[in-house]
Amino acid sequence: MLNKKKISIIFVCVCCISFISQTCLSEPVLQVDPSNRCSVCGMFVAKYPAWVAEIIHENGDVEFFDGVKDMMAYYFHPDQYGGGGKTDNAEIWVKDYYSLSFIDARKAFFVTGSDVFGPMGHEFIPFSSQEASEAFLKDHKAKSILTFTEITEQMVDSMREGRKMK
């Protein structure tokens, strides 16, 4: 029979294992290999470190992108780009425009229609806070602020029109 001390030790061990596994599985790839290409357009991602976006599938496969626009094209249709399956449970990372730190794309705010362009023209500019996105919108004559779930396939297709490399 288990006593209170053994139960406490087991509980602490389970909590530690859970924490470690979540930490290990919830980190973006910080150093992009120079040979990595955008999974959508084929551009070399490392050339544009400020714009790198990533989707990490449940099985650990990583897809790299030269911006949010192409990442979202992949997100909506991974099969069209030879992807590793559904993206519903994938980790999705983008870089905050000001800090250049990776942030969870599902929690980010995206500014559109600004005078700032990404590697392939107009882009969804990511921010970690509503306040930062509002300041950027004002300073760069932007049109709107969107959350991840507000970005539609039509918006992505419209922004990518005439800018597809593959």
C-alpha cells in the first residue's frame, strides 16, 4: 500500500515529467539552417530571419516559411504543399515584429495593409500585444488588426496574388 510520502513523490515526478514534455514540445526552432526553404514558395528562409514563421507538427516535423502569409497558405491547405498532415494540433510560431522573439501565432495580433513589406510584398505583421499592433497600425498607415482565427483563406489568397514563386 502506498503511503502519503510515496504518493507525494509520485505526484511531483508526474508534474515534472509533464512540465518537461510541454517545455520540450513547445519551442520553435531558433536557428534555421541556410538550406531550409519556405514550404510554400521555395525561398531560402534563413535570408529573412525577421520574418521566419514555423509550423511544428505533432510528429515533430517542422515546416519553415518566409512570412506569415505563406505560413497561412500552408495552414489552410498543407496537403497542397506536401505537408505533414492536418495543422489543427500543430504548434505555430511567428516572430513579433518589434522584439523579433517567437510568439504563439494563435495568440498573436496581425496588422495588414501597412507601408511595411515582407520578403514577398504585403504581409500579415505579427505582434504579441494589442497595444503594439495598434501603435504600428497608426505609425504605418495600416488598415486592420486581426487575430489568428480572423485570417481567412480569401485574405491570404488576395495578399499572395501575383507573388507566388512555385
